[in-house]
Amino acid sequence: MNLYPSNRELPENIDWVVADGTKLPFDDLSFDIAFSNSVIEHVGSWESQVDFAKEIKRISHQYFIQTPSQSFPVEPHLLTPFIHWLPKKAQRPLLRNFTVWGLLTRPTQNYCDKLLAELQLLQKKQMEELFPEGKILVEKSFGLEKSLIAIKSS
């Protein structure tokens, strides 16, 4: 997870909070809306994703949560087709030398292991389970389910 402060200068009227998305430091319903774009797939295990979803619903009246779909044939982080459909054990030896991401970035095996532990793409059924009170929209590309969006509005 990216739990580090930004090195960018922000305007004085903007507050910057660095926090774990599964344990947010805000009171219940502190926000009118929570927005998350491609974050929930990075929090780790299913249990962490459940905690992330609970926190989103706890702190906000409404939400807009987007994530890449596990059903799309190209894994968006690794820029490689079909690899995310393999078991993690089978993905591990392929990450460095047989994915576009691995060939471009030349990560260490330790970094590959960290990424594998972090990434958990979701299916529509799982988004419905995480956000049962929300509406689940499917964004398509070339007729295929590219990303999932959970929306709850007043």
C-alpha cells in the first residue's frame, strides 16, 4: 500500500491525510461522497477488501468505487493477457520475464512477490457482495467487462 505522504506542494486550503484504507481516521458519515479509483484491488486479501468496503460505507453517505475487472483478459497492472487467471504460484515465475510490466521495469523477485500479495482483482459477484446497497455498473471495452463500478447515491 502507498502509505506515504506526497512530496508535492498542495494549496493551503487542502488537507492531506495519509491513512490505511481499511482503518480510516474519520468519524462515521464524515463525507458526502467517497471516491476510489483502482484502489480496492491493491489492499491485499479478501478480508482487507471487505474492511476497505466497510470503511467506505462507514465514512460516507454516498460512494463511487471503481476497480478493474478480473474478467478482462488483459491484467492492467502487468499489461499482459491471461496471466491473472493463473494461480498465484504459477504467476510468480512469470512476472519478471514474461509480462510486459516485468520486461519494462525489471523488478526484483522480492518486489514481484509483494505485488502478487497485494493485487486481488475482483469479479462482479464480489463487488455485489462488498457493496450490496450500491448499484454495480460494468464498463466494457470491445464488448468485454473491463472494469466494475459500485455507486451509491442519495
